[in-house]
Amino acid sequence: MDAPNLSSIVPPEITHELTQILSNLVLGDNAIRSSAEQAVNERLAQTPELYILALAQFALGADTDVMRSFSLVLLRRLLFRPSTHPSSSSSIPQPHTKPGSSALYDHLSSSTLATLERLLLHSLLHEPNPKVRRNAVETVCDVANQAMRRGRPWHALQGQAFAMAQARAAANGAAPGHEVLGRASAYAVFAGAPNLIMDLQPESVLAVLKLGLEDPESVDVRGSALRASVAYLSSPTDPRHLSLAAPLLGPMLSTLAALAHALSHPGPPGASTQSTYHNLSVFLSVLTPLCTSHPLLFAPHLGGLLQLLSPLILPLVDSGPTPTVGRPFPSRSSSLPSTLSTGPQPSSSSPNRTFAFPPTSPPISAKPTGADTELDASLEHDLRQTLRLSALEFMLTLSEAKPPMVKRVAGWTETVVKACLEAMGEMDEDEEETDGDGDSGWRGEDPSSSSSDTDSPPALYEQSLDRLACALGGRAVLPSAFQYIPSMLLSYDWRSRHAGLMAIAAIGEGTGKVMLEQLGKVVDLVTPMFRDMNPRVSGQLCTDLEEVIQEQYHQQLFGVLIPALEDPEPRCVSLPPSPLHTHAQVANPRPANSVHAHAAAALINFCEGVARDTLIPYLDPIVERLLRLLSGPAGGGGADGSSGKSEPKRYVQEQAITTLAMVADASEVMFTKHYASIMPLLLNVLRNAEGAEYRKLRVKAMECAGLVAIAVGRDVFRPDAATLVELLIRIQNAPPDPADTQLGHYLIATWAKVCQAMGPEFEPYLHLVVPNLLQTASAKPDVSVYDDADADTLKSSSSSSPSSSLEDREGWETIVMDGRTLGIRTSAIEEKCQAFETLVIYCSTLSLSFAPYAMQTMEVALPALTFYYHDGVREASAVLIPMLLASGKGVAGGVGGMVEAAFHHLLACVRTEQDTSFLASLYKCINDCVRVVGGAAALPKEYVDGIVEVTKGQLQGIADRRRGRANRVQSQAQGGEAAGWGGEDREEMALMEEVEDFVLEDMGKMLSVLDPAHPLLVAVAGVKDLGLNTWESEEED
């Protein structure tokens, strides 16, 4: 295709001016760049068609790759941003648009659009630079997708892309590299704009895609064809279309086999092993989303996949590095096998053959793209680790999508379990090296803030094991795991022992019911590990015991947890005087380390699940040891043997305070005997913790003081109540510290706890807290509405590069509502939810004493019923409304206006509510409101009739959904799916109907309040009988 001649359309002076503007846009000087942005906005507002075409022409003819690439990116952004006005001062990238606003593209004439398309097609076909060509592909795809949405199909692109996909160098004598780049670009277009091929004959599309998947010259072409194939299989909603396209999966999986074969049979010198590692990881990542959306496609290929992926996630057993005196446990880096097993090779003559590995035909060589150099050892390890994780993620995703399907494959579960356990013990010996002050990195680490460990390979494999257990259940995972865990716990290598304990914790959630049958054996297996000589092992165990059932084995577990609070592993560190003490109290130090903090952390969850009577015998030794961690015993000295002032590490003190709070909450009034020892310490913290280093200690002390006050009761707490309130007022009125992001949350929570402890005596302090709460509760959400182009960017980036997606912006969450993509600042939403939950506490605790704020709070609570951005806000408002009606009885003039407003909003909400779980909350709210106002007789008839009317509508909706599910199950049974892969669908439907049963139950209660013999009660029972909830899940885990 020849380049279009635009000399008659775009005058040379326009081209020259645009060249200068674009050059200024890429400069680092802010003033020059801002001036250039304003110039672009003005030109586009005055003569948009001329400058858009000039920009497209510049993308073809610019001298440098950078400017051609920049022009294509800018063109894409400008076309689909809102139309601008000459006075607009907005900068060029405008990611947010108002709903319904038109884009610049919509104001271009048909002839301009046709010319623009010809220019883009020329760039797509002739651009020589691969990076610039990628930008051309992205721009072409955006234009094609946006045009399709506007009813303007781009037929010329469809034809050119098909021609490019099938082009070969021999056809016209072009350079081979150019044709390869063209084929890769064509398949990238199909991947980015799958609508181009969705309406074509499946046979033609499959033939072209298969041609790219088997491209003998370029792995880039095969990768682009794989993305296009995934997009093609993911797009159709018609099951018949999907069944016709299903045979494509065999060639798609064969691309993995070719790369794996290249790894196991290295080519001649110069073959790029590095690129093969990378490409295989990428190919697996591209296929993984298809495991979620269409897992049944993989069913015929699971045997071959297991044979292919097992060597990638299970390194061959070898002797490893030779131990030395200096490094007795050298790290065992994962390694890919030097050979892959070769089994019988099934016939591949059928075009719809099942994927098998090893491939039956000679492997496609992965040709190097440049001069090869010898791989650096660390880089090779990273590449192998990435490939290993990619293969594991593929298997896990498939396991989560269709558990019964993979459980039928012999060896699937065992392989994944073994791979996770193997890798969880592969910590580098360097992790145990000491830091600059002679302390081990782990020993000096705060367990509550070691978030970086969650991204380490052992932690990733631990999370993978957890996911597998939750997906497949205990009966599938537990036998495989306990083939290895006992021997791991007896290993000479502390890393294996540590990994064994991690594994028990990881599978606890998913295998809980099955593990319960063997709980005694598990406890006997793990409790001896508290005496492990390596503190990493004993510390890990302290944290992992959170999931053990406390009721049956509290004696054994308390017997090892409490002594762990005095672990002999010493570690002193000199610190400034602590706000826990006066200067006279700091004379004696106490060595402490991370094991203490781990043990204290384990006690939190352990005590939370223990009955009070069970906890009482252990209360005194627990509190005594925690107090020692806070203040230190008598007779100590400095870390160096001097009499200097030394204390436990601050994070140990923080953890001890948190544990004291939980113990107080669990033991309730029995904690009274320790009140006099603990509350003065906490008040000292609140008085003296001024520095930035004490922020966390201060908020933990606030939380603990509130819980202790609730536990001991009003009479015991009363002497210190005024002091604590004064300290909270002082903290609240202090100049805000922008770096202290936790203080506001803890202040609100602590005020609420003090209210619960003081009861009606808190009323004089309401004016200090309620106005701020109402302001937070009524705050509007911080929401950004993304335009269509940004929504497409979000989808594509989240599948290929999650770190760059809008969804991963820190502090923001992306949702789709009413067809629009919205970004919501989560911190503000969470603050709003906390405000509503706290208002519930004040209103329920103070009842009539809350009357002065009842009307104001009701005005905030009623609109929150439709606050769709956060379920917690809606639930809290539904709980709060009847409480406000009860509290409002103390208002002069009664609650007549509040009743009218409440029922008006509630009926409107029920009428349109589609969330079944919240519908149950709404009916409970109505029921409670009716009771508060005095029953149906005290309610105006219009509201009684309204309740009946909206209930009839919701009953009809539930009945229709249940009939639809019954028809679906019947059609599945007729198609043979019920005996195959329909188990999860039935379980999901049963879960939906269980939620509907709650709604029907609350409906019945509400109707019974109106009239014990209400006619609709029969209809409620009839709709409930339509349910299919007699199913049992395939496996009781």
C-alpha cells in the first residue's frame, strides 16, 4: 500500500508548525511543554480534522523512531478524549470524562475518518521499527474498537490483517524480517480487536490462527497468534460458536510444548535459552485467563498438560551444592530438568487431536533474535523461578475454576502439592545471615509489618498451597500433603522444618473439616517443634497455631504458647526511655526477640476462639508474662552488661499490648484483678508517646484501654474514665500529623469503646464525637469515571501488565457499574463505613440519650441505603434506622416525620433492590421499624399497602429466578452435563437459593407482624418450595 499523498490536504506550514509543537511536547521544560499543550488544544478546537490528519501523517514521516511512536500514542489519546474549546487549559492526557460526553473522533467527517484509516493502515504495514509498530497496532486497535461501538466497521483493516497474517517473504521478495514483523502485527491486531474476526466463518478464522500458532520462523508470531486465539475463544457468548472453536486449543498448547522441548534439548551454540525461558513464562501467562473463563476447553488435554508442566514446577532431585562448615545448609535453587521424559507419542493425524507432550513432530526451533551471551547465574535463576511460578499459576487457576475436573486426573493434585512443599523450603541461606548489629534479619524483624515476605518465593508457594486446599478440599489435598510433612518436620535442615509448619497452616482453611478428624495427631506432631533450636521454626509455629481448634486441645497448646513468651533466645537493644514508664521504672531491662512477638500474636487469635471458662486458668500466667514484655523484670542490665537503660524491642511491646487487649476482651470481668497493673501503663503511653516512633504504640494503647474498660465494667473503670477521656480529647485536638494515617481510625474506635464502657454516663461527651462522625458519614465518595478508551486500557493492562493498570493504583479500587468503569478512593469509603458502624454503637448504647442527634443521623442514614459502592455502609444504615426511630421517641414532638421518611426510603429501596443478600437486611429493617412504632395498627395504611405491594414484586422475582434455575438444571441433565462438569454450577445455584431462603424467612416474619394470617404467607412458602436446595455438594470437606 502506497502512502497517501496529503500535500493537498495538509499544507506544508501546518506540518512544519506541528513538528515544532510536538518537539516541544517532549522537552523537559515545564513551561515550554505547557505552552505546547495549550497550542495543541487550540489547534484541535479550531481545525480538528486538519491537525488530526497532520498528526497521523507525522506518525508516518517523522525522522526518528521516538517521534513516530510519540505521535501514535498522542493520536490515540486525542481521538477519544472529550472535545475541547480554545479556552480550555486542560493538559493533553485527560483520563476522566463525564458520562455521555462526546469524543473528538465523533466530530470528524467521514472523509477525514477514511483518510485517517488509510494512514494508519500504511503505518501498520510499513513501519520498520518493532517498538513503533507496537504503538501502531495499539492505535489501530483502539480506532477499530471505538469505530465498531459507533457502528462503523473497519473492513479494510480486516482484509489487510488477514493478508499480513498469511504473507511470506517468498511472495514478493520482501525481507524476511519485515514479513515476520507484519505477521506478528496482524495477529496482535486480532488480539486487540477480536470483533474483526468474530463474525467470520469459524473455519477461515481457525485456519489463519492455526497458521500463526505453527509459524516456523518466529516465536513472536506464535506469541501474537496465541494472544489472538485466547481473545477469539474468550469473546463468544454463544456456546455453539465456542464448540466450533474448541479444536484450536490443541495447536495453542503445542506452542508450550515446542518451547519446553527447546529447553530440554538445547540447540546449537547461539540459541537463546534466556528468551525461551521468558517466552514460555509469557505464553503460560497468556493462557491462564482462559483457564478461568473457559476451563472445560482444557478437559481433553489435562493428561498432556500434566506431563508438560510437571517438570517445570518439580525440579529433578539432585544432590545439590556440597555442604561446608561455613554453610552447612546451602540454598537449593530450583532447576529445570536437563531432560524431559519421553513417553508414547500418540498419532497426530487428526486435525482435532488432543494435545500431548512430548510433541509428535520435530520441535519448532526458537531462533535467536540477536547475539547470545552466557547467562548470568542469578539472572538464570530468576528466569527459572518466574517460569516455575507461571506454570504453577496456570495449574492453580485451572484447579480453582473446575475442581472436579482436575481431581479426576491422576497425579494432578499430588504434583502441585509436592511442588509447593518443595519450594516452600527453598529459602536462601543468606536470609539467616546477621545484619550490621550482629542480629539476624528475622530476629530483628517486626512480625506484624513484614509485608515484604509475602512476595518472596516461599511465601508465594505457601499462598499457592492455601489456594489449592481451598479449591480442592481436604480429602484431595490432605493425604498428598501429609505424605511429606512428617518427614519435613524431622529434617536436619531447619528450612524444611519451617516449611512443614508453614504447610500445616496453609492448608488449614481449605482442609479444616477433614483435618479436624486427625486434629489430635496434628497437635502431637507440631507441639514438639516449640523446642526447636532454630528460632525461625519455633517463631513460625507460634503464628501458625491460630487455626487449631482450641476447644479440645487448649491444655497442650497453652502449655507451649505461654512458655514461648519467655523464649530463652536473647536479644537486647538499647532504646530511648519508653512512654510506658516513668524514669524510675526503666532501671531494669528485659531481653526480648521476635519469638516473643510471634507467640503474643498467636495468643490473639487463640484466645479469641477460647471460651472464657477455658481461658480463666491460664489468665494469670499469660498476663504476668505479657507485663514482663512491657516493663521488664528486676535485676537486669544493659545489653553490654552495663547498667544502661535497655528495653524490649518496641514492636514486642506493641504486640504485647495488642495481646493484652484480646485477652481482656476474652476474659471479660475476670480481667478485673489485673486492671490496676495495666491501665496505669496504658495511660502513661497516651500521656508520653509524642514522637513519631511511638505512633503505633500509642494507637495500640488506645485500643487496649478501650477493650480493658469494656471488660472490667463501668464501676471498675469509672475512676479512670475522666482521665482517659481527657487524654483522648488532647490527642484529638492536637495538630494533625499527615504521616500518622492510623490515628483517626483508632480514635473513632476508642471513643466508641469508651461509650460502651461508660454507658449513659458518656452522654456529656457526645458533642465531642458525633458531629465529626456525621460529617464523615455524609461525605460524598471520591469517584472517577473512566472513558471507554481508559476502560479498554484497564482491561488490556490488567491481563498483560497488572502493575500499570488503573485497577492497581494505590488506595483506589476499580468497579464496573451500569456499564461504566469507576475508580473509587477506598480510604474514604472505609472511613464512611466506620462512621456508620460507630453511630450504631452510640445509638444502641445510649438509646434515648442519643435523641438530640437522632434526626440529623436519620437524614444521613436513609440515603446510605442506596450507597452501592460499599455493602458495609448499606448494612450499617439498615441496622441504624430502627434504632434511630426508637431513640427519636425522646425528641419533643415525637417521631412522626422520621417514620414517614424512613418508610418512604425503605419501600423505594426494596422495590428496586437486586442484591438478594441486602434484601434480607431491608426486610429485617422494616420488621424492626414496624415493631418500634407499635405494630401494624400504628402504621399508616399507605405504608402497610406499600409493604405488601413491594413484597409481591420481590416474591415474583425470586420465583422466576428459581424456575429459571430448574430449567437450566433440566437442560444440563438432558445434555449430559449434570454427570460431568456441572457440579460447581449446581453448588453456586444452591448458594444463591440459600441466600433467597433468608430473604423469604425475613419476609415471612415481617408479614406475620402485619397479620399472623396474612395471605402472602402461603405464597412465601410456595416460592420456598420451588428451590433446588436439596442438593449436597460433591464432597464434604
